[in-house]
Amino acid sequence: MDKIIIHGGKQLSGSIQISGAKNAALTLLPCALLTDEPLTLRNLPRLADIDSFQHLMNQFGVSTAIAGSRPEDFGRVMTLEATRITSNVAPYDLVRKMRASILVLGPMLARMGEAKVSLPGGCAIGNRPIDLHLKVLEALGATIELASGYVRAIAPDGGLPGGRYSFPVVSVGATENALMAAVLASGKSTLHNAAREPEIVDLCNLLVAMGAQIEGIGASDIVIHGVPRLHGATYRVMSDRIEAGSYACAAAITGGDVLLKNACIEEMEATVQAFRDAGLIVEPRGADLYVAADGPLRPVQVTTAPFPGFATDMQAQLMAMLCRADGASVLTETIFENRYMHVPELNRMGANIETSGKTAIVHGVPRLSGAEVMATDLRASMSLVIAGLAAEGETQVHRLYHLDRGYERLEEKLLGAGAQIERVGDD
Ligand code: UD1
């Protein structure tokens, strides 16, 4: 397995191209199941998770063709064509690797009247049940059966009628599954307390481009008027707001500055607020976002929450940055239990972080020191890279599998901004 070696202490400065959003791409890809016409997605990031999803779509008999994959291109163009679906089963082997496979349940059910998806296993950042996915599909008219580790969703003859559901907890994935199921229902569906994340808006915009009728896009109450069929479309995946925030933390911890090419400030308001509270300069510049350190980092208090709150996916990276702040920051994680697994690794690098339940107190330290580290999830891995960029000496980050799921060409992007970083084969 490869590892990343960072020689810390170099001040970052330069521009970094932000890729298409992983989490948006993972809900736009299954939309190909909703039509027998071609769906072309532009600005798809080159990531292991996207490759896995492509593989899953191929298993269903969906053809996929990739263009624009010259090595110098950021972003790929993929055309998916589900003229004939030959299987409606998402097998254990693929779902195990990528939890987002559950997002085929809604569209497959809508198109084929039946879908069978392996239950995702446990997950490093908490239990992550799928009960809300199943409850909302039931509310739209599906029958759900659980057997032998699989969930089977069946629509009545004539397809899903549609229905009303109020989410007890905001769930991004369950909202996505519900939207993709409801667009082809025979009647109207209403979702209350739906997720409002920008990735949900991206999904709705694609569905509308395919002919869906959706009211309340970006709101927590969404009304979907089912249509008999959807058509093909060409659509550009939104920029990755989490990737943009991660590189901002990377530049800031080194006392540097970065122009995040194609980062959208409206989609990152809570993150930007936290950056400004920490003393960073944040300025939109056309389609880009400029972020710069401006003196010592100040401590902040941040609580993760569904959008428009501070994203749980930015918690670990912000925490790494705050390790070097001038005082004690307080972070509270309300979305996932078990999402502080980066803390012991950051502490091994000289950080001073205490956790108690949902709360972490990050006492800023004057210096971090390089170490051999590894993390068990994607954002936790990035937090170690961020800490390594500011640490004295050499940091080795192992288990790159996670980073490769979510950060396109990480080393290349950081190298371009002046970091000393390389990927080498593990011995
Ligand atoms: C998505 C993102 C993930 C992000 C998360 C929260 C993708 C591929 N992943 O994950 O990066 O961290 O949103 O912004 O887009 N819950 C239930 N039952 C369910 C579903 C969820 O109890 O059926 C709970 C979860 O355990 C969690 C909370 O709801 O506590 C939010 O989870 P959810 O928004 O569903 O996250 P994902 O869609 O899995």
C-alpha cells in the first residue's frame, strides 16, 4: 500500500483547482436508472468511489462511456445509458465497499418496480442505519422486505403512487432516495424536514433537467409531482465544497494563502463564517474563493449540523487547523457518533485535544511534530495531511485508500501550492 510523505513547515501559496463534488456525483450517477435515454455528466471527479459506482451501474446492464480523460484534464465526462436494465440487485460485495450504493434503491424501484440492495455493513463513523430510506419509500407506496442481508423494495402494480413523509431526523441520503423514487410516481409526494444540502439542490436540478416536476428545491418541504417518464440530459456536477474547505484549512495552518478555483461561497457559508471567526481572510473573486491567514489563528466554537449549519464532513479538517490556534476551541459533533477517531492521531503529532462525548476541546499548541499516522475514514485522513503540512519534520500518512476515495490528485494539488509532499510505495 502507498503512503504519503510530507515535510511540513512550507507556507502554501498558489491556486488549487476544485474538483466536482464526490457526494453530488454519487447521487447524480444513479439518476441514469430513471430513463432509457443517455445521461451525460460533466465535471465528474476521478475518485475510487466514482469508479466503484460506475462498476455497480454496469452490473445493472447500464452502459458507461468516459471521455475527457486526458491526464491533464480535471474532471471527466461520463455518458450512462440504461436502455435495458438486466439486473435490479446491488450485491454485497459492491455495497460493502461503498455505502452510497444504497442510493440505487429509490431510482431502481421507480423504474423497475422492484429493487434489491445488500444492507450496508457497519461504518467507521458510527452506526449509520438506513431505516429512514426504507420508511420514506414505504410512505411513497413501496413494500419493504428484509431477508438474508438484503433489502427488497417492491412497488404495487402500476408503480409507486407517491405519498407524504416527515423525516424525524434530517438525512441527506434518505432525501435523495425519496426524490429519485418520487419523480416517476403516479401521484404527488410531499417530503417534510428534507435535507437542504447543496448536493440535494444539484440532484433536484438534474431531475428537473430530465423532466421532473419539483417544487421547493433547496427548502425543507419539497413537493414532487410524479411524471410518467423522464428523458436524458447533459449536466455539470457542482464543485466540491468539502474539498475546497479542506484546502483552505491546509493553506491557513501554514500561515499561507490559496485561490480555490471554482469554489462557491454560497454553498460554504457556515465554513466561511468559522474561517472568519478564526481570523482568516475569505474573499470571493469571480468564480473563485481566496482564503488567507492573517496573523495567528484564533480559537472558535463550532457545532456540526445539517445544512445550512457547519458540515460534519469539515469537522476533522477544521480541528486540525485549530490545533495551531492561539487558545482553546470547542467543537461539537451532532451528526455522527464516533467521528473523533482522528483525535488520538493528531495528539500523537503533538496536538492537545480532549474529547468528552460529542464535544472536543482543542487547546492550541505552538508546534506540531511529524509522525507516522493513519486514519480510518476519509475526512480524518485529510485532517492528518493538514496537520502534517504544518508539523516540524516528516509526517507519513498510511492507509491512503480513504484519501483516494475522496480527494482527486491530492499530492499534485498541494505540490502546486508549494507543499513538500510525495506518494511512495509502502515497504
Ligand atoms: C451524507 C454524505 C456524508 C455526510 C452526511 C451528513 C454522501 C455520499 N455522504 O451521508 O459524507 O457526512 O451526508 O452530511 O452524500 N440516519 C438514520 N437513519 C437513516 C439515515 C441516516 O438514523 O436511515 C442518521 C445517521 O446515522 C446520521 C444522520 O442521520 O446520524 C445523518 O445521516 P445522513 O444525512 O443520512 O448521511 P448520509 O446520507 O449517509
